[in-house]
Amino acid sequence: MKKIISLFMVLAALLWPATDAHSEEAKKLYTCGMHPQVIQDQPGNCPICGMKLTLIRKQVGEDPASEPKIKFYKSTMTPGETSPTPAKDSMGLDMVPVYEEAKGTDNPSTIAVDAATQQNMNLRWSDVVRGPLRKTIRTLGAIDYNETALADVTTKFKGWIEKLNVDATGQLVHRGEPMFEIYSPELYSAEVEFLLALDAGSTNDPGALALRETAASKLKFFDVPDAQITELAKSRTPRKALPVAAPMSGFVVEKNIVQGQMVDAGMKLYRLADLGIVWVIAQVYEQDLAYVQLGQEAVVKVASLPDREFRGRVTFIYPSLDEKTRTARVRLEFENPGYFLKPGMFVSAQIHAQLEDSAVLVPESAVLRSGAQNTVFVALDGGKFEGRDVVLGVAAENAMIQVISGLNAGERVVTSGQFLLDSESQLREAIEKMRGSTSAPKTEPTPAISTNEEPVTAPAGAAAEVSVYVCPMPEHVSIIYDHAGSCPICGMALVPVMPSMLQKIQPGGKVLYYTCPMPEHANVHEEKPGKCPLCAMTLIPVMAAPDATHQSTNPPIPLSTSPTSTINSEHSATNSAARQLYTCPMHPEVIADHPGQCPKCAMELVPVKSK
């Protein structure tokens, strides 16, 4: 007995997982990667493109109650052909289901995209972040001398160059080093006067003391250093050539004398420049001037050292603007150890500005710019994407841009493939405008990408007057329907017609019966609108000839001009109804009083039987 129970338990354990697996297999759905609207409960090929269907994988923990409900079934080949229950279309293919959207997601700007289509569209998204708003201004500039570190070497007397110690441009000199020796009669006379004043009178004589101070001051006015005056007082011997020392340390950038040359007073003999600090004069465009402030950090790079950066500061913004280039000069100051930055070099400069400490930032690639507005697509849960208009601010560094309104930190925006979403969104908007439903809210949830055959409702203000619908095509305007949908002939969305306009469109018209638009089902005659019992296509009305007293804007097309034609204005409505009439199954506006072919599609005319 125990062996039998144990064997039974083993068999139950083996059979139970198989039952679960079978149940799970029954719940599997398959779809096409190119046509996500195709969904079947068994493997196979796509009826549209013939590709192999792929398994739809459900997310772990998904609530079965959250699965969308089926609104209706539609044909994949014939636009506008729908069915409330599973059926085959006029082409013999299985209709695919159209699902309802979840509650609370009826935003007309929301688009649903399944996982397979997301992969085909190469959709990528990024998070909206909050951080400091930094802007980098990139420009070009040139290195120049520090104007506050320039010095000219001149003399205040006329003379001749006796000896030249600094004889080359570019030579580095230090403060106090002799640059040249000059003979000047005026300077020599001043030395002699100073020596005579020293020997005149005693040291306590006030007159002699004033004379010595006057003679020493004259030498100082000739820029003779105090050390040379002291040496002259000790030696008591005037010097013919007086050495002239460098007033500062720096490089000789200009040299205008040679040995033996006569120079005049005030003549510029040398120009010295200290290159320990250099300036960079950068050109900043007018629109970027608002972001440049004194003290901001600046970085420059030179072509000779591409792997090295030099950091400095903004020290001055020039008050004038170049009228031709529309740029302003901005002075940047850099320390120059090693003298790598040489005046005259071109540099690429970057000025870093921090405009705000905290701002909402998104990648620039996520923004679709149309000129009038800026749009981003926000990635929602469940494979849905919402188009949202945003107000942009300043372009930040690292290809980011500030968002003033429209987004919050933590949301996700699409950065790749959003052009396809935008095309689909605009296409849906255009369809809704053609249907006339953009002026009033929909009564049905917004469909996903592939479910755009939703029935159209009339505007709210005209709902009380609308009783019939017609096709907007002039050739099909004579066909009248009592429900919204699509024209079974051309597939265009039917438009509502006011009762006051009905007589203008179809004066005197009367529906004799409803028939199938398929030629092989022309024998189907029904008293009320509905579906063809053979192919499930929407039945179309067969209209009686209008009275001769009405002037129709779209009269039936005659096939004969004989006196017996039913469209002859001399016959009354009673005679027209008594005669045998013929019409085209595809073009009901074509009416004739004898058999023949339709002048539009060459189909055989069928008799009109009144009921």
C-alpha cells in the first residue's frame, strides 16, 4: 500500500509541472517585429510581411487585470474594415485586435510603442538631471605683451655712444646692468660743476652747501644714479663716458642704436618687456558678452604644445565693439613660467562661467526644434512616450541645455529615435484634424501607434444635430451612412453632416436597400445597414433616382441619353421608381435604365430591386 502511495506522489509531482507549463504555453502570445499590431496566440508567420512571429514576453509580476481590453478587430489589408468579433476580412486574412489604452493614459500626445518596435526604432533615453549651470565660451585670441611691464630706455641729453653692452634684440637683461656708455658734453660739464662745488668753501658754509646740493641735483636730473654721484665725489675725477643701466629686468624687444651713433635727448634707444606675465586678447561675440565677468577662469591652448593647458583669469573687458566682426575684446592674464607663451602666438581660449548653482538640464540631442516650439519626448512606464513642449534656457557645457519649464528632474527623455516618434505624433495629429475630432475630446482612449482606425465622433456642439455621415470624396458623397467609421470604397474617414446640409448634398435621395460592395456578393440585399453575411464588409446603400424638381450638386451619372433614361428631367419621381433601374456595386451614384458597364470601373451593372 505504501509503495502505491509513494508511486502516486511521484507521478503527481511529475505531472504537476507539466500542467503548469501547458497552462503557461496557452497564455503565450506572438507578434511581428515589423507589424506589432499583428498578435496571435500561436506561432506562425506574419500575414502582412511573412516574417516569423516572435514571442511576447510578459514582465515578471505583471497584473493580469492590467492587460488591455480588445476594442475591435481590424483588417491588415483593407483600411476601415473592422469587426466587433474575431473574423476574416474580405481578403480572407485574419483580422487583428485593436486594444484599449489603460485608464488615465488618454493623453492625445501619448504614444505607445511595444518593445520590438522600440528596438527597431533604436530608441534611447537619458535622465533629466539637476545641477550647476555652467557655460563654456570658446573663442580665439592672440598673445600680447603685458603693457604694464614695458619700459623704454632714453637719455635726457644729447651724446654719442662710446660702448654698446647690449647689442642684440631679444637679449635678456637684468635691472641695474649697464646697457651702453655715452659721452655727452652737457653731462661732462655737470660733473665738473659738481666737483667744483665740493671744493668751494668749508663744509659748514651755508652758501657752499647750497651750491653742492644744486650741482648734485643737476646730475640726478640727467638720471645719473646716486651710486655714480657718490663714486664721483670720492674719485674727484670727471668721467668722459657715463654708463647707462637697465631700468628693469626683461627682454630687449626693440633696439634702435649702434655703437658710435649720436643720439638726441628723448630718443627711444631700447624697449624692454617683462614676459613673466602675458596678456591674451580674445574676441568674444556680442551675444556671449552677457556671460563674461571679471575674475572668471580661462583656459588657453597653443599649437606648439597641444597636450598642455594654461589657466588664467579675465582681467578686463574693453568698452568698444568691432562694427565689422561684431566682437568685443576681452583681456585674459596668464603667468608665463618658462616663457612658453610668446607674444604673437595664436591661441584657442575657453572662458568658463557658472550661471546658476542648480538648474534642470537635459541633453541637447533630446530637443526637437521646429522654430515655433521646442519638443521633447518623455519616456513613461509601460512603453509609452509623451510629447511635451518645453521652454529652453542657456546652452550648458557637455552638450546639455537648461530647461526653464516643462520637465522635472528625474524624468526620462528620448535622446535617439525621437524623430520617428515625432513623425508618428504629427501623422496622428493630421489624421485627427482630417477626421474633425481635434475640436472636441475623444470618447475613446487614444490608440497606440498601430491603432489609428478608431471611430470618429462628431464635435460636441453639433452632436444634437448630426444624424448621418458621408464620405468627403466627391465621387462618394452620395452615399449616406447612419454611423461613424471609414468609407468602405476609399477608406477615408466619414464626416458628420447636419440635417440642414443633407438636402444640399443628396436632395430627394432615398435608400432602396443595402448591398455588399464586393461584385461577387451583389446579390446581398438588406433593409438595414450592417455587415455582409458572406465577407463581413460594411454594406453600402443603393439610392433611388432623385426627383427632377431637385437640382443636385452631385447628380447620378447617366449611361444613356435616350428619352427613356431615368435621369431625364421630364420624368417624374413616380415614373422613375416604376422603371427597372441598374446601378454599379462600387459606385452607387451611377444609375441607368438599361444593363451595361460602369463608366468608372467597367463593372457590370446590377438591377435595383425595390423592397
